[in-house]
Amino acid sequence: MHEECGVFGIYEDKPTDVASSAYFALYALQHRGQESCGIAVNDDGVITCHKDVGLVPEVFDRDTLEKLGKGSMAVGHCRYSTTGNSSAINAQPLVVRHCKGAMALAHNGNLVNAQQLRHQLELNGAIFHTTNDTEVISYIITRERLMAGSIEEAVEKAMLTIKGAYSLIVMSPKKLIAARDPNGFRPLCLGRTDGGYVIASESCALDSIGAHLVRDVEPGEIIVIENGELRSIRTHCGGKSSFCVFEYVYFARPDSVIEGVSVHEARQNAGRILYREHPVEADVVIGVPDSGLDAALGFSKESGIPYGVGFIKNRYIGRTFIQPTQGQRENSVRIKLNVIAETVKDKRVVLIDDSIVRGTTCARIVKLLREAGAKEVHFVVSAPPFVNPCYFGTDIDSRDKLIACRMSIPEIEKQIGVDSLHYLSVDGVQKIAKGANCDFCVGCFTGEYPVQVPGEMPKDKFEYKISEKQNRK
């Protein structure tokens, strides 16, 4: 399972070191994407951008930030690719310059009609430099801007055309604009600094620069910040929201607050509900770092079974740890996680993780516990089984590779080597964020999506080799 993307925007009343603010915010959002990152700074209408493949501290150093200079606005982005391959050319923010002025755009999400729109634009002469759907959005906004009276009006009209998941930050020479799709699939929040406003994927980014959370951007809402003033356009608001519930289960940082609910508390609630649905008898509850830890704590509190620290995680290995050969893949779990044998030896262990995708990683984790002397291993998952693809920005594998599509629960138990396997129910996962100001999308669990989805999400035609294209005919 891979992350989404992280977006950040800042508007200050007077020129300041907004590049550094964006840098720290992206550092806080690094968990949402580790393939590439970038920052665009607006200095009195002149937009300067630096972006590349790599982690935030790899792409930016002090000299790079100084070259970006001071400004009154900045937009930042960290990326994990769901549409378009991993390359420097697909890094964001995307900066475009046209007769109506310059624009920098950062996008989190996935359009369901990106291929259709791109084909239409190409037939009308559009030339694309990237393979991501963010460039499609930029073309639609630019096209609308030619006839619209303002950039925000262009964004408002573009939202009638683009379909799917998008949390956008758009920076023009004078304005910072945020927009969230009418379903609210992906998170986006508004914050305040002493001298301005910030927009971010998660509130943890606001905390990193000393800003305070004001509220979430509503589904369908467009926020415009200009001349130090904020206004809201709500013509696309009012529909039923469909927030990705897996943000609470896995994607978001536990110290973030989304839709009025602490992610940390939501994950503990998942553990509590898991025990009510599957009361396992055991001696210790442990979680797989990091997203399984809070659920394990909730399971322990609800059950009375002691909570234990079962694994130590190597903090110098990120979520995108490179495993180039089969032998290295086999050893990767040992490098990333090490069992504390004293916690599990001769004990019945409840092991909690956020999901099972292919089943290979959890099988290796279970093997580590067995080798450390665990007497029983009961695998409890804080999400329902993945049986369908996601079309809104979550990189879930194809059905033929999802273990829950190929095997029954007893077969999975045997495959991964556990004494029992239990999943959180679909009804249960929708209750973990108690009091959230939204409804949820659970299409990857049920196959029922809140908007019409394509039959498949094909790879971009320019990412196929010639021989692959011939074989597809």
C-alpha cells in the first residue's frame, strides 16, 4: 500500500521566507509521498520553482531554499505517483505561463476522467510534457481562464469538467486558491499564521510551522486568499461527502486532526471495535509500526489484554525502501523490523496491522514472531479486506494480486502462517472516526463507488514500450 500526495500553500501579508515554511511543512507531510517534491515561491508576481525526485531533505538544502528567495506566497508538494510514472518531469508543483499570467498548481488525488479529457485536449492541439493528471487539470483551468474574469472563476468552471478526487492548491501572481472536489475524497485544511493563511493536506503540517488549525476546506469549496482577505465560493458544495476512510486507517499521521476527529483516536477506536467484533483470547497485543500501533493500543484497552512493544522499527528506512532483488526483498522485513523476543516468547500474540494486500509482507512478519518463540499468532486487521481497485488516488493493486480476491480466510491463514485471521467489518470501519463531519468512501472494500468509475485505469500510452503496444492490439 502506498500513500497519496501532500500539498501545502502559504500566503503572508508581506514578503518573508515562505520557502522555508513550505520546506518544513513538506517535511511533516513526507509520509504522504516520498518519490519527488517541489516548492514554488511567488515574489511580487514572479514565480520561481525547484522540484526533483527524492525526499524533501534530498531535494532541498539551504542554498536551494535561499535561491528560491523570499515571497508572499508559496506552494509545496510531495508526491507518490498514482497517475504518471515516477520521474522528475512529473514532480510538482506544476508551473504554467500563459497570456493571462503564471500559475503554480499542486494536486492530491486522481481524476476518473483524466484519460478522456487528455485525449480531447490532444485532438485540439494541446501538447503535454508530463504523464500525470495534474497537467490535465492545469489545461482545463487555463482554457477556462481565457474566457473567465478571474482565476477563481476559471477554477469554479473547471470543476464542472474534472471528475474524481482532487485537493488543489493554485497560486496565481496575486492570489492563493484552494479547491476540494465535491465528494471530499482527500483531506484539505485551512490554518492561520500570525501574518496570513496556510492550506495543507493535514493539520500536522500546520503544527510544523506554528500555524493553528481553523477548519477543514469543505467538499466542493473554493477558498480565495487575496490582499490578506479570505473568501469562500460554495457553488459546488452541498452534495454528499465521500471521504476516504483509509486516511484514518493508514495514510494520515496520527497527530493530525481531520474532519474534526483525531487520527490517533480513530485508530484506537478501530482497535476497540475489532475486539468487540473478534474477541480473541491472548497474552499480549502488539502492533506493526507505525499505523498498527494505535489500533493495538485500542484493542488492548477494550480487551484488557496487556499491550506490548513487539517490534523495533529501523527509523532510517522509509516506506519506499528499495528492494532490487528477490533475495533482498526476502530480507527487507528483517532490516526494517526487529522483534523484541521478550515480549512474545511463549505467548499467545494478537498482531494488529492496518491491511493485507498481497500477503507477502505479513507472512514474513509472522515468521519473525514464530522464530522469536510466539506460541500462537492471531492476525487482526484494522480494515476490511481489499477486494476492489481504488480510482481516487490510493495505489491498490489489481484484483488478481489482492490476496482477499484469490483466497478464503482459512486459505489466507494457512498462507501467512497464523492461528486465526480477523478483519474489521465494513460497518465497523465506518464507525472509527466518531463524530467526523463527513460520510465515507469504502469502494475498495465493497465495490460500490460514490461516482461513476471507468472499467479500468490504463497506464499512459507514452509509458508503454513499442512491443507492449503491439501486444495490446
